Amino acid sequence: MSTDWQQGQQLQQAQLELAWAQQEGNHSQKELHSKDMKLKEALEQLTQVQQEAQGLQKKLNTSERTLANAQICQITDC
């Protein structure tokens, strides 16, 4: 009779451990989803900053060419 009781206790303990593990798994999934969303947001911001940097680089290149042409004209009096 005590064996049945012990098995019942073990089963109950196993069920409690399983329920706890499921809760931990759910919490981990929510945390992973949250971090994934933050990562996606950071990637979007990075993409935007990269595009802005490319635009600034183009403007800088244009300014450098204009300045170089102006210096050439100043030297050659064009």
C-alpha cells in the first residue's frame, strides 16, 4: 500500500516539475521574443543610419570635387 502512495507522490512531484518547466519555457520564449523584437528595431535603426551616412558621404564627395575644381581654376585662372 505504501508503494502505491509513494508512486502517487512521485507522480505528483513529476507533474509539479513538468508544470514548473513549462512555465520556465513560456517565460524563456517571451523573453526571447522580446529580445528578437529589440534586435529587429536596432537593425532597422542601423539601416537608417547607414543610409544617412551614405547620403552624407555622397555630399562630402561632391563638396570635395567642387573644392578641387575651384582650386584648379584658381591656379589656372580659368
